[in-house]
Amino acid sequence: MATVHGQEKAATLADVVRVLDGFYPPDTAAGWDRVGLVSGDPAQPVRRVHFAVDPTLAVIEEARDAGADLLVTHHPLLLRGVHSVATTTAKGAALTTLVVADLALYCAHTNADVATPGVNDALAAACGLPADAAPLDEEDGQPIGKVADLPEATTLRDFAERLAAALPAAPVGLRVSGDPGATVRRVAVQGGAGDTRFDAVRAAGADVYVTADLRHHPALEAREDARGGPPYLIDAGHWATEALWLDGSAERLAAAMAQDGYDVQTWVSRLRTDPWDFLVTTRTDDDSEGPVTAS
């Protein structure tokens, strides 16, 4: 805490929001997005800040039980219009829990995607790309995604296995399209849903594209256009590709508040908010046994 005329002064929510807005300016968010302060009194004191990807009920309860004053999430709670906040709905129960617990909520979504450092920098680092990776594309006038060369070429399988080890564990893991022995050097990334950027990936000359939420038709068309060659595709999961950002953001906030003279503690949730719980794989025609369940 800061000391003013011999008395300790706690950081307020407004103090913390000012720093977060500096990291992730709201006006850099996509036009359809809803970011910034969702709940809370700007005058309330903040001593502990909890970070997570999603403002799920479990995450909110975890933050409340940990004594947090502010929950910072990547995904918005109120992205689309709601007409009731009754506790009979999940969003209503979430808002009620936040308000009753005096737990503020702040969301940094696409403005964290385009920030430097931001979500895509963390994913690029997990892929082994250099810190000066170039932007992959542009959205609403802001650079988004990253593309760069690996220090050394590798195979698609080895690259995917190293990436899997760097990501937080999720039941579905990584889905990969391409020859496992194919050589990859140039890597493009976008955290979260990214199957609208295949043109940018091809223009960047990427050997492999790491993203998430790849839908059947766009992915199939991209592979058809590639005639089996690059760019190869890795769907690494929405939650996993964005969870990497949390630790760095929490560390930056704690350091910035300390520089201003405030003792604000930060904590990163390890709750997995990936919606999938287990994976059942199917055998190939050469296998004699049935499905395999991976937990």
C-alpha cells in the first residue's frame, strides 16, 4: 500500500483499471467486442486481483473464496444482450455472486489479443518464436496474430509435441493436419478462433498455422487449396491458446502497481474452463480394437 502523510492508502479499483486500460486500451478492441469494467465501484479498495480466461461460476466462486477484490478475465461475461439477471440463468447467478461478494469484474478480450505484450505474444513464445515476431494480420486497424521463423527447422510432429508440452493440459489436446514428417520453419499463430485468417497465413508464407476452433469447411478448404502441403494446421484449443497470457499479465499488473507504491497481490486461476472433459478416439481400419477413451 502507498503511504500518504503517515497513513496507508489502498489502491482503488479506479487505480487498477487505469493501469489495465493502459496495458489493453479499450479503443483497440474489435468493434463488436465488449471490454473493460463490468461490475464494481471504482472507489472500492483492491488488494488482491484474480486472473482467468473465462468468468465462469466456478472461477467467480474461486476468486470470491480466495478473498479477491477484482477478477480479470479474457472473455467477456456480457458480450451479447441479456434481458434478465435472475439467478435462474448462469449469467444472472454470476452477476449476483459478483455484486454480493463486492468482487469487481474487468474483461480484456480482443484488446488483449492485439496488445504487445498480449495473448498472441504468449502463444508465439510457446511455439518457440522470437519476441520480435511480426503481426500476421490486421483487424479494425490493429495488428493481430504473429508470424516468424523458428530458430531451426523441425518436423510437424516434433513441433506439435513441443507445443503440446508448453500448453496447459486439456482433454482434447491438439488436432493436427499435415504429414507428421513434413518440415516446418515459418509459424503463424492466433490465439482463440482463427479460421478466418487463412489468406493472411498463406500470404505470410507460413509452414504451419497454430490457432483454435477450426471449423470443418474452412479447414478442409484450406487443406485442399494447399494440395496436402503447407500451411499445415494445428488446432490447439481455444482455452489453452489463451490461458498462456494470464501469468504475464498478472506479473505486469503487480509490478506496475508496486511501482506506483501499492501492494496489490495477483493470482492466476488454474481451473480448466475448456468445456470438454474427455476424448474418445476412433480406430483406423488397420486396428482390431474399438474406441479408446483418453482422460
